[in-house]
Amino acid sequence: MSEMENAQGENPPAENAPETESAAEQTPAEEITYHAVEKDGQVTAIWEMQGRKHLRTIDPRSRQGQEILRLYTADHHDEQPAQESGDTASA
């Protein structure tokens, strides 16, 4: 008997469940990230990415685009003063 037959015998697949679903559940999904596309200092687009795959482009003027930009700038705004104060202390 092969190892595959032993493994299947120990844990039979769920009834009516395709094997591709169980394989997809075992592999972790890549995290969704957002990348701002800038031109002349202005955000012209936001790319929604999953790993290296481009899922969609979001208009930064849209409601969702504004929410993403607000979250991004809020996260990075908090880090700015700490970096600046470190720079002035070493100067």
C-alpha cells in the first residue's frame, strides 16, 4: 500500500467536499496590501495587491480610496515625530 492510500485511509475527506478546497484551505493566503502610485507628489491611484498579483486599482478620490489614504497617513504620521526627535537629538 502506498503512503497516499494510508493517509487517505486515516483521514477520509469530508462528504461532497472537492479536494481542491481542502488544498486551498491548507495553503495560507497572501496578505492584501495597498500601494500608492504618485506623480508630481500627488497620489494618482491606489493598487490593491495580493502578493505580487494586482487585484484592482482604486481611485484615491473615491470614498474607499480616501479611507485607505487616511489610514496610511495616520499610521505614518505617528512615526514621523519620533524619527525627527531622534534626528535632532543626534545633531
